[in-house]
Amino acid sequence: MEELLATLKAAAETTRLRLLALCANGELTVTELTQILGQSQPRVSRHLKLLCDAGLLDRFREGTFAFYRLAERGSSADLARVLVDAIPADDPTLILDLERLESIKRARSEAAASYFRDNAERWHEIRSLHVPEREVEEALLRLLPEAGVEELLDIGTGTGRMLEVLGPRAQRAVGIDQSREMLAIARTKLEEAGLRNCHVRQADMYQLPFPSGSFDAAVVHQVLHFAETPAELLAEAARVLRPGGCLLVVDFAPHALESLRGEHAHRRLGFSDEEVAGWCRQAGLACDTVVHLPGDPLTVSIWPAIRTAAGVPAVKSPVLSISGAPS
């Protein structure tokens, strides 16, 4: 009872209730919150600390920035949502706060659109060489349980596209990436899609900031060819999967397009099934049926793998083409 009273006391102040309402509508920095509230940064920071200490808000570092979001786990997470829902929707202060929040989101969206305009040629050039993304995404959805999963991880999320596609199949989903610019775009896209169960974090894909056995599914989409040590990346992905958890690795089959190495920073020109399967075995993953989606000239491969018990060897898996016939 004392813990509950302390939590209620932390929320029992006008500015802190406003902060809870705002953070229930997206991930926000101290600077953005001060702009909305019209208060000094030290004052807002003090209120945020009290809410975090009470377990009502989560705080995540991203370089020199810190983002705040309504708590998702812990004894106070449910209470946080109840308190936000109890705030009258027609409250004049809340309405003004949300209008200012929308202004900030529009600015984010405009920045994201500008980034895409500046880099569109780079993405379109590569996409024109392989099968349409829609076919890849449909194949991934077929490989993920229709009933969905509780926890999903997208490693190297980039602009968050995999979270948009697979997020509706998860109760909670998180994407990690090193690029703050990419994460800013991902946040905007997830907010526009209304995917409140999805969020992104800045993190190192070789040192994921999660305990072992935290996720039911993970995806590594078009990331492996940038990796210095792909085997280590897959081993770290396997570490955070629960027994029976599914890893979906998407990348190119071996090719000879040297331009992708020189102009697009690809370290590897695709991967063979045997190579990826070997890395999976070393990581305690059993490769499932491999899917090949032929393009011109690039073929996209999807290597599904299941987290096995330590020491259980993976069996050799069949290979499927786009039609599903063994190749």
C-alpha cells in the first residue's frame, strides 16, 4: 500500500499529469517537453525524474539525448495508463499540449521527408536490382506465427520498416540501430502508423542491451552485408532469443555487383546458405527451410532459424524458391 501511495503522490501534480499524457502519445526529449509545457528545462527534468523514480515513465539514452515514454513494464505501468485515461479529453490544458505535440511531430515528419528526398536515389538504386519489397515482406509474414508473438526485436531497424510490417503481430516490439538520423525517421513512421506497441532504441547490434532470453522473435533485415563479423551478430541475436524463439535473417544470395561494395558500403557481396547455416549452428540455432526470392540480378534469401537448447546440433535444411518448390 505504501508503494501505491508513493506512486500516486508522484503523479498528483498538474505538470506531472501533463507529462504523463504527453509521453503516452510518443517518445519525447526534455527539449521537446519544455517547448510544449513552456517551462524551464531544470523544472521539467525534476518532474521527469520523479515520474521515472515512481515507475510511471521509462527513460532511454540515445547519445547525448534522453527520450521519455509511458512505462510499459513494472508494477506502476498499468497505473500510469489508468491515470492518463482518467484525464478528461476536453481539458483545455491537455488539448493545447496535444496541439503543440502535433506541431513537433509535423516538424519531425518534414525532417524525415527531407532525408528521404536527399537519399531516395540510393535506396531506389538497390531496390531496382532485386525482387519487390512487398514480396519479401509477405514471405516474412508467412514465416512469423499467425497468432503473433509477445516480444519482437528488429536488429538494425533503420527507418523502422520491419516494425511497421511485423509490429502488428507482436504485443511489444523494439527496433535498435546506431544511427540517430534513422531512428528519428523510424519514430515518425511508427507514430504515423499508430503502432504504440513499437519503439526504437539506439544500441550496438553486437552488444544488445537486453537480458538473455528476452524475445520470442528477432529479425535481421538487410543488415548482415554491412556487418564486420556476421557470425558474432547472429550469436548475439541468438542470445536474446528464448528457447524455441525464431530468428529471421534476410539478405542477398552471393552476387558479383562490386558497385554495392564501393558505392553503398556493403562489406559482403551476399551469403551462401551453407555459410549462414554454419553460423546459426555455432550460435545454437537450427536453420529452418530457406527461402530464395529471385530478382534481377540480386536474389533475396530468407534464413529462418529456431533457438535450440545448448549443444543441440542444427539439421541440414531444405531450400525453397519463391514458388516454394525445392531447388
